[in-house]
Amino acid sequence: MFRGTLVNSRAPVAVALIIIAGLIAISVFGQLSERRYLHLTTPYQAVVLTNGQTLLGRLENPDSAYPRLVDVFYIQNQVNPDSKQMSINLIKRGKELHEPAYTIINSAHILLIEPVKPESRLGKLIEDFKTK
């Protein structure tokens, strides 16, 4: 009789632990699924890679293992030797010997993605480049 009472008193504790474990699993799964969806709100994004290189472009399929960057630009800084003043040049990818139309990036090498606002300095440089 003592043994039956002990088993019956553990049943509610076991059920409670199972329910708590289920709620934790649902919570973790919900957070993981939220992290996989990236909502990009600007036409162009700055993609900083783990090697320090920054590419600018329109990021397609940002949630995939290999997102595609189209309409790609990169920044080249130049220092005027006379005035020592630095200028920023925006270079459009595609003029290289192999003339790439897009760039596919291994997402493991993406350090961060930032929006490029159209009214920002870079946004204006991109717009000026496209109107020329």
C-alpha cells in the first residue's frame, strides 16, 4: 500500500515536468523560427563579411545558406596626396574580366547586414551612379 501511494504522488510531478519541458521546447522553436526570417526594408543593404570586406547591393533570399547579392557595389577610399583629403569612390561590380551579374555569398561569412537608407550618403552615391 505504501508503494502505490508513492507512485501515485509522483504522477502529477511527472506530468508537470512534461508540460514545462513542452512549453520550453515551443518557446525555443518559436525564437529560432523568428530569427530565420529577415525583413529588409530598404532597397539596398550593406553586407559586411568576416574578412572585413563590405559589399553594397540588393540582398535576395537573405534567409538561405547562400544568399544572392545583385546590383553590387563596393567602396574604394582614395587619399589625395597633395591635400591629404580622403574621398570615397563607389565601384560597381561587373566591370571585372569575368563580368559578374551577381554575387552569391556563403551566409557563414556574413558578419552583419545593415540597411542603406536612400537619403544616406551611400544611398545618394548609388542613386547618382544609376542616373549617369
